Amino acid sequence: MIGALNLSPSCVKTLSAVEALPSSSNQHELNGVSELKNILGLDRKTFNVKFSLRGKDGYVESRVTWYDARENHVSRSEYRLYFQTNTVMSMAREGSTLVFGIGRDNQFWAELIL
């Protein structure tokens, strides 16, 4: 049982169809929001995230990569979070919410709210 998450720093992202539905896109990427940039920084990194579903016990740990999809462009940046397929994100829908943040366990969490 994971109980209530206390995430700090944290941010919230509402998912678009392209981010949530395999029928719209098979890219497994979330567009970066400025608050996520504040937490993760500007450098490319790969790390584990604990994905959980709001109101359910347990979590799934999955690898993600944070990167600038336009890193070779001189004046543009477009940050994305690439994630591996996992059971939590398979439940995501357009309009679902992800809460990202660092937990008391010093791990990065992504909690899905349907």
C-alpha cells in the first residue's frame, strides 16, 4: 500500500489525445510543460519513474527519458518525456491528469488521475 503521496516539487499535466491514446499516436511521449522543466532541468536524462493510479494500491516502475526533441535547433526547444509502455499509462485517456513530483522516498512519481 502506497498511501497518500506527498510530492514536492510537483506539477500537473492534462493529457491530450496524442499523449494518451495509441490510436492517435504510438510515440509514448508527453509534451514537456514549463513546470516539468523546472523539476527535471534542461539536460537529457534517463531514469526510473514510479507510475501509480489514483485511489489504487501499488505502482509500476518504468524507465523514462527526458530530452529536447529540438536539441540540434539553434533557437527552438521542445521538451518531451518518453515513457515505456506500462499498465498505468495504458489506462490513460484524453483529459486524464498526471501529477509528477518527487516523493518522500526521493523517487520520481507520476500519478494518473482518470
